Amino acid sequence: MLLFLMRKAFTLMFPVLLLTVLSVGLVFPALATKGSYPGINGKIAFSDRESSPDDDEIFVMDNDGTNIEQLTFNDVYDRDPCWSPDGTKIAFHSGSPSEIWVMDADGSNLRQLTTPPDGYRDIDPAWSPDGEKIAFTIQPTSSGVSRIYVIDANGPAGVGTLLIDVTNARHPSWSPDGSEISYNYQGIIYVADASTGTLKRTLGEGYQSCWSPDGTKIVFGYNDEIWVMDAADGSNRNQLSNPTGNYEDDQPNWSPDGTKIVFQREEDSIWIMDADGSNEYDLTPTMPGASAPDYQRPLPTIYVDAPSTVTVSTEFDITIGIRDIPDGYGITAIDLLAEWDPNDLEYIESEFLGDSRGWTGDSGFPDAWGGDASGTLWTEDAAWFRIRFHCLREGPATITVSSPLGIDLSQGVDGPDIMFPQPVTVTVNQVEPAPEVAPVGGIVTPVYKTEVLTPYLALAGLIITVSTFYVIKKRRD
């Protein structure tokens, strides 16, 4: 079963339901890892040395270099942070020999993701655009060769699966659509199929590649400078940075809106420049040794409130809302898709919850549409839809809510940015109702064979209590 929450009318075959909510007239701009994902520019994560070269920690800062905050406080080095595509988590490599770890954006909920074989370490984490996988390099601690592996981003911890079986391949970077991965080997950048690891093309000299948010360009390091080229064939190679003295530029990363490139200038700090190489400046002048910058793409989050357990043949409600709206932005339109198995749940009705906020929304089966609400922008966490279901059978029922057409965010000046939050799945456990029992002499009719004699024994003045089998209740007057 599908439930679509959309911004314009559709006529769809059963079993599809549409819901819509709008606040302004819409303008649809073209959409503009490590790899970069199209969207709003968020914070920048990076690593920096603290007390010694082997004690790097992970930091985040605003994209203008302010509000620097330390996230990790370990006795081993933590390096090479990589934001998840929804901007809520950070992958990084930690320890000696290093492993891939994941933490929340505030540094909490640390968990180990990889367990390298003896004699190896795991480095270079790169999150896939759908948030499901992390590619990384497995590298020998002494002798041997490195290769690129992939692992489920949600665990459990393990070695991972070999993806690119190329000797000394390093620095994987996902294309924004998730179909390809670039990597470097002996100073040459290659592109492979992201599902099979099969080589697709050679782009030319370079290292530490990063795709642009629109997937048309790749920025990379070459000859201690930052360069850019076409992702399709490696043509149109242009130098962007020109470090002077003994400085070296590397580890470039594109901003989600495609207008900036952040990079490391060794051994100095994190620098930023426009995508054409102009207007470069130092973001961390007081942190020599800062390295491995990665741009966050903050996204609003879908949430679904649903009961954990319901009784078969009864009805229940779920509410669907949006939270974590990026600072400085407001929602202008919401598109959501709800899916469930019609053998488990029967749709009863739906309700739009945003009328009091100056928004217009409508729902029906199977059509829906939305209207103008005088330019209202919504900036707070809020529930937007209620859906009522009827439970049909015993067992777990899953409901998945996604946003295939995106959520429109605006600063109230330009047209909206279209964001695609991660899908959310909830499970409702449907249980059969408890069997009705008739009182016998003040005692509930027993269920198990061992209880058959209990009422008679109790009536004879023998008190028998077997708590795992039955409950004795007082007769109601």
C-alpha cells in the first residue's frame, strides 16, 4: 500500500493514497563523499592534532571557521571524518591499527564498524549517498597491499566485503547518484562501478578525488595543488589553487551547494575557496595540522509516531512529522510517501494537521492536492499528518515513510532548496485479543490442562496458585 503526500493532484490506481501540503508558490531549481551531496551547506568536520602527532581528534566548525567544537577525546588518533548523507552521523578511522568507527553528529553514541584482519588497518571511510554503506581502504600496517572494501553502515562490525580488487587502491569517493566510485592507484584516478567494482574508465593523473554535488566534475589533488576535471572523461583539467613556499594543497571536498571547495593546506590548516579557485582564505589559522575536511549536508528528519503493539481487528493512528530543520531555513512544501502491506493494514482515513499554522493541505483516497498559504515558512519541529489504520492479522506490520520528491526549504529570499531526508520505517506488532473467560465460582476459567481442576480445588478450600498459568480474580457483585 502506498500513501503519497504530494504538492499537486494525481490520480493513481489502488492501493495509493495522496496527501499534500504547501505554503508558497513553488519554483523548481535544478539540483545541484567522500563525495558531495547536493543541498544546503552545513558544518565542516576535520581532524587536528592535540598533544602529539598520534593524538588527532575530530572537530566540527561552522563553514566560516567559527564555533569550533571538539567531538572526540581519545588517547589514540581519530582522523578522516566523513559525514553521513543525512548529516546526522560521522564516520572516521581511529586507533592503532585503525578501525572505522561511527558517531552521532555531537560525538555521542560511538560504535565500532570494522574489525581489520591482523596486520592491517582500515582508513579512508566514504559514506554512500543512500546512507546504507561505507566504502573504505584496508591497508597493511607493514608489508602488503591495500584494497577498497565496503560494509553495511548499520553494522554489525566486521571485515567488510572486497569491492575494488586493485593493488594499492585508495581514497574511494561515491558519485552523487551512488552508481560509481572513484579511487586512485599509483597517482592515477579511476572510476569503477559501485556495485561490482568493475573498472569503467581512467580519468588521468591525480589523487584524493571528490565528486561535485551535480556529478559532472571531480576535484582532486595533483602536484601539491587542487585541480578540477570533468567526471565523464577527465577532460577540461583546470588548476584551482597555487600554494606558495613549502605548502602543499590536498584533501579537497566540495560544498553541498557546489559553490565552495574546502581543502587542507599542509602543514598549516583548513582553507576554503570558491569553486573557480578565487577568494581562498584560512578557516583555522590557530590550528596548524588541521586536516581532512568534510562538508556536512544538514537535512530535515522525518519522524513517525506509532504504537508498538496493537490488537487485531482494532484501529490505531500514526502521526508523521518533520524535525531538525536547518538553522536559517523554513519548510515551504512537504512531499512524503507512506508504504505498507495491505494484507496487514487497512487504510481508514487521514488528516492534515497544519491548518492552525497557516498552511493548506488536503487528503483523500485516491487523490489529493495542495494550495497557497500566503508564503508561510515553518521552522519548528511539528507533526503534519495523521493516518488511521485497521489491523487485519496477527504479526508485525511495517510502515515506511520517505520523501521521493523532497522537502522544500527556503530562507525566504531565493527559491527553495529541495532536500531528500532518509526514509523512516516503524514496526507495529499486531496481536490477537486475549480470549474471553467466564467466571466459575469466582475463579477465571483456566486455559491450560493443568488448570482444569483448579476451580474445584479452590472451591473445596484448597488454595492453589500457579502464577504462570492463571490469575485468580474476585467475583464482581
